[in-house]
Amino acid sequence: MRFIAFKEDGKLGMAVSQDGKTWKGLKVGDPGYPGNLEEILRAGEIVEAGKVLLQGRSVDLAEIEFLPPVSNASKVICVGLNYADHAAEGGSKVPDYPTVFARFNSSLIGHGAPLVCPKVSEQFDYEAEMVAIIGKGGRAISEAEALSHVAGYSVFNDGSVRDYQLRTPQWTIGKNFDGTGAFGPAFVTADELEPGATGLRIQTRLNGRVLQDASTSDLVFSVARLVSLISAAMTLEPGDVIVTGTPAGVGLGHKPPIFMKEGDVCEIEIEKIGLLSNPVVKEK
């Protein structure tokens, strides 16, 4: 199943599809509304919620505002340098332990919303990334059991303000400007994909030009490995988001660099998961 979070006529809603074409859903206040995705995952009722939503009304995707599939995760955990070719293009060694940093919910936007190029920078970069969303919480999860804790997957554009990111050895500031983390459009349940969502083509297209083109099989640390290693330190909770890293071809890696600017349209597409598209605007 595929789930989307949306807003329509000022009300929040959830919709579901079995084929990616026909969507049914409910909004806050409708009888049977199962809550947002975080609430559904915490209740452990993803299948039941899908069945309820399928009894709802038809949802026209052209008439709604897409929201991030998860808007209030307790943790949004990002992983850097998780494709060997991306590490190489930046002159870094392939790490022997995941390079982890945090994003905050305040930076997130949905499919179709504008990515905001900060007025203090001209180095606004794109990063195509696959997201794993936790369905069952836990601590010290073994790698063998890790995928049973992943409810599903989505698409992310880890918009990076490079001159701020690289001012310090800690990347957090350059990864958390408002309106820079595009997320969605859909959450796809894990049973729709190969274990660990391996073997999927991942691309970035900026104004139609392909700038990143790789496979999720190229991850240095697989989804299972990431869940296991991260949970050694912290308890993962339902709805937590793991953003798994980007392949080579980021704007900073091109010569000359290619950065997003006002008027651009950036598309991130992951095979079988979806197409995330966002226009780019300049902060006023």
C-alpha cells in the first residue's frame, strides 16, 4: 500500500492507494479517521488503517496540498557519505561507521511545495535520498532483525546550504534551513519492495537534466545495517525517519558547481517508490 498525508480545505487527511493511481481517504473529523502516519505506526495498525481509508472518499491529487508523510517524527536521522562514489567526489574516505547528523521537522516540506534558497547563500544543493521509516521501535536491534522494524520507504531531497554546511565540521546548520528538506510524496509499505529496498534506481533531475543516477544497492551501509548501528545508541520509535544518503552527482561535485536557483524544478525519483518534485524559490 501507499499512503499520503495531505491538507484540503484547511483539514489534515490521509489517503491510501493499492495501485498508485486511485486514492481514497479521510480527513480529521471524518468517522473512522485513523490519525496521521505516526499515530498509525505507533498503534501498529498499518493494514487496518489502510482498509479503513479505502472505504473513504476519492481523493484528487491535483486538489490537495501534499504534506511530508511524517511531519512530527521524534527523530529525523540523516546519513552522510553512504555511497562510495559520493564520498570520492568530495575527497572523503568511505567511512567505516555511518556519518550521522540530525534534521529537524521545521525544515521539512512536502511534494510540490517550494524549496527555499536562503537569501544568505547562493550554494543551495540537491541530494537524492531514500528514506526508511521505522514501524516497530527498539534498542540494540540486531542486523538480522532490523528490517522487521522498518514499516516502509519514501523519497527525500536533502537540500543542503553548502557554504553554511562546510563552515564547521558539524553539518547540522547547513542541513536545517527552513524549507530545504523535501519529503514524499508517498510512504510505500515495505512489502511492496525488495527487502531493504535494494536494487532501485535513484535519480535527480534539475530542469529535466539528469545529475544523479545510481542504485540503492550501492549503499555503503544497508538499511538493515543502519537500523542496527543507530539503535545501538538510541531507542528507535515508530515514525522515526532514517535518510539513507546520496550518490555521486551532487551540485558541489560538478565542475563548475551546479546549484539550485529560483525558477528551477528539482525532481528526485526512486524506482517503485515515487517521484518527488519541487520548484525552487529565493527567500524574500
